[in-house]
Amino acid sequence: MRTKLLVCTFLILAVAFVPCIAPAAEQFGVAVYPGAKEHPGTTKFLNEELGMQGMAFHTGDSVAAVVEFYRAQDGIREVIVSDESAMFRKADEVDVTVQSPWMDMQSGKLMQDCLISIVNRK
């Protein structure tokens, strides 16, 4: 009886907390590279200075690692890939660009981490 009570309690708690497990973050239907953090300054630049609807993220991982992640995503096609940059497109509506190094437009510094921009072209 005690075992059944413990199992039932565990199942109730498991079901209660499953909705708290967040799926991978997405922007415009495109997964954000795992572990990438938003870069608020570049996001602001994309939206306010360039008039685009998008978000920018950065990661310490290599361009090659980020490229492999986006190559594996369904519905995303590769447009161009080089050692320092890449561009992917989803349904002719969303562009994903990857680059390293990249210029931080607020500070004017050349950044060595990897920048990922996800922009809605609609």
C-alpha cells in the first residue's frame, strides 16, 4: 500500500512539473542554437537601425558547430556556408545568419565569439 502511494505521488508530481520543462527556444519558427544568449545591442540594431524584425544571439561555440546544428533542422535550407559565416533560409520568410568574427555596432569592437541572427523577412 505504501509503495502504491509513493508511486502515485511520484506520477502526480511528474505530470504537474512536465509543463515546466521548456522546449528549445524558437524565433519565427526556427530553433535558437542551444546555449546561445540574446545579444540585446545587436537585436536593437537589427530592429531599430535596420528596420528588420529579428533577434541576435551569441555563443562561444564555433561557426562549424552552429552550421551543423542548422543543417540538421527540418525545413531550413542552406544558402551559403564558409569558414567564417553561413546563411540559412526557412520558407523564403526567415533568414538565419551565422558569423565569426563580427562587428559589435554599439562598441565598434571586433568580436571573436559567434553571432547568430534570426530575421523575419515578411
